[in-house]
Amino acid sequence: AQKITQTQPGMFVQEKEAVTLDCTYDTSDPSYGLFWYKQPSSGEMIFLIYQGSYDQQNATEGRYSLNFQKARKSANLVISASQLGDSAMYFCAMRVWGGGADGLTFGKGTHLIIQP
Amino acid sequence: DGGITQSPKYLFRKEGQNVTLSCEQNLNHDAMYWYRQDPGQGLRLIYYSQIVNDFQKGDIAEGYSVSREKKESFPLTVTSAQKNPTAFYLCASSFQGRNSPLHFGNGTRLTVT
């Protein structure tokens, strides 16, 4: 079974600062993908970034980067130069393939609030 | 534009009634999923389907049923057997494979009184 742990229930960050959202994972499957999603108060889930377990380089997408440390089983999301619109819930998730199971396993999320 | 449509956005039902939530996608995805989200919680998998006419139970399938008669559609029925049906329900779809993200609809907020 897979497990995602997000240890920061809530965070307050000043606008324009960088922010790191923590995520650790557990799986016995050597092949997996790690995802981050943003959920604004309106409720939709917005895909931000993906990291594959065999990827050698950390993923980046605009202001988002993923700090992937495989040995530590961590996949932290880094948001550079935070903006007021970044205020939302952020979820880390994992997907494995094969073995008869599918779907994303989610953490409980981090509520990020950007302050002006 | 391609996307996932969930309807309705808000749904109110009396206890003891079955209710069906709609989910349609035009992204040509093979796989579709239903998740439940409770306040302050992450998403939990109810059912998923990797191919038409086949579906599998997720972590919290009790009290729910699904069908997959068409590739584009994956309706979820919340039955009267579901003990705590009030929640936010999200439908998603994706291509097969561990590197494919799930694309989500805007959700249906179900309230049962």
C-alpha cells in the first residue's frame, strides 16, 4: 500500500517569499509517479507538477519546482516568489502502476495562505 | 475545449434516497475515477474504471455503485446504505500509466439531511 504524509496543516508566508511544502511518501513499488495539485477555495483540483521515480533531474514548471530526494522518500514542492493567488490547499499525491491497483493516493494537504 | 463535466454543482437529498452524480469527459481518456473529500481532508478513492464495462473498488466503496457503459461517462450512485454521504465528490480521468496526471472535474457538493 502507498502512503503520503504532509506534516504542515497550515502555513503563512509573506508575498514574494519562496515557500516549501513538505511531502514524504512510502511505497514498496520501485516505479511510481509523484504529483502536486492545488485546490483553491472554489474546489477544483489543478495539476501543478510531476516527478517520476526514475527521473534524474528535479521537475520544474514555471515558479514551481519539485525537490525530489529519493533516498529520503521526499518530494517537496517549492514555490518561488509567492503571489496572493497562490493561497490555496496543496496536495501531494502518488501513482503506481500495475499490481492490480490504480488511482492517486493523496496526502491530507497543506493550507497555504500568502499575506500581503 | 476538452474537459471533465460534473453535474450538478450542488445537490440536496433526503436521507434514505439514492442519488446519482454525473461525470462526462471528452479528453479521450481510458481511465476514470471517483473521489470523496471531507472538510480538511485529502481525497479518498471510491471507484475507478480503466476500461469500458469494467470497474474496481477503491478504498471506500461501501454504499456506492458505478457503471461504465461508455468511455466518456462514469456516473456514481450514492445509495441509502452510505452512512455519511454528505461530502464533496470529485470525478477525474487520465491516460493509462504512472506518469499521467489525473484531470479533475469541478466537483459536486452533496448534502443529505
